[in-house]
Amino acid sequence: MVTSRWTAAPAQAATPRRRGAVLERAILDAALEQLSTVGWNGLTMEGVASGAQTGKAAVYRRWPSKEDLVADALQAGLPRLEAAPDLGDVREDLLALCRRMREAMYSRTGLALRSVVHECDSLQAERFYSVIVDGVVEPTVGHLRDVINRGVKRGEVRTDAANEYVYDAIPAMMMYRSKMCDSEWTDREIEEMVDQLMIPLLRPTKG
């Protein structure tokens, strides 16, 4: 049998049209991907729509501004919180917590958060303040508080070391050196920070 050259090519299967929560999840994922790769300044609503394989109108119907979209994307991308490490030793707990923080910092959501913190002006940053504080800062400080207070009860940490300045030390150091010194926080760097900064800061005084 001879096939005519005019025979129609097989029809390609149409891509199912996404709606509702499925489409919204795709848009939020695309926003996080853009934030983590091109940053706040490079993110556009058009780029997000392209990444989500939808039209720009579908994005604007749900989020009238870039700030609204990014705030929801960051909130949706925050990881589920785990309990603070409890390995029976304050040094080991701090090391485990710092490694967990490093993983979060270099995750897609972590990179997205850093682009917002580093690139937004002060007025824009106010839009994301509660997301960052409630979703990142407070849980991190809370875990450090748990680790240090358990150390106080075991006699590994002096009582007056359980204060807000000490709780802020590790997050502040990790963020500062990551941005200003381009540190990727290897296991060795984490151990040096814990051994040379935190343990002397926490250690009970003799005598």
C-alpha cells in the first residue's frame, strides 16, 4: 500500500491545562527558581510565567505585584522545621545545627531568601520582614536557645551565656562570612567557628 505524501502527521498529545492549586504551585516554584538563579533584580513576572509554562495574565490575576508573588513564594518554599539536635553534648549539638543551617542557606529557598535580603531596598525589604523573621530567624534562634539551655542544665554552659547576643552569634557569623568573604562553610569552617568562637563563649568559668 502506498502512503500518500498528503497523509496527515499523527496529532501530538495536548498538554493538560493546569488550574487552581496545581497552577499556583507551578508559578510559586518558578518564582523561587528565578530568585535562586537570577536574584531579585533579575526576576520578572514574564520570566516566572515562562518558567511555569503559563501566560503572564495568569500570574497577575493571582499576584498583582512582584512583591506579592515573592512573599508567597518564599512562604511556600520554607522547609518544615525539625526539633533542635539533642546529642547529649553542646558541641555536637551546635555542629549538627550549623550543618543543618548550611543546608538551608544553600537550598533553593535559602538562595532565594538571600537574594531578597541582599538586593532589595529598605522599603521593599519591609514587605518580606515577617516572612524572614517568622519563618527563618525566630526558628533558628529558638533552636540555638534550646541547645544552649540544655547545655546549661548539663553544666556545660555557664548560666549568663544564655542571652540574645549569644543566640545571634552563629546566624550572624554564617550570614556575614557567606556574603562578605564568599565562605561556603565547609565542615572544617563550621568546626573552627564552634571550637574557636562558641565553645569559649559558652564554657563555664573555672574556680
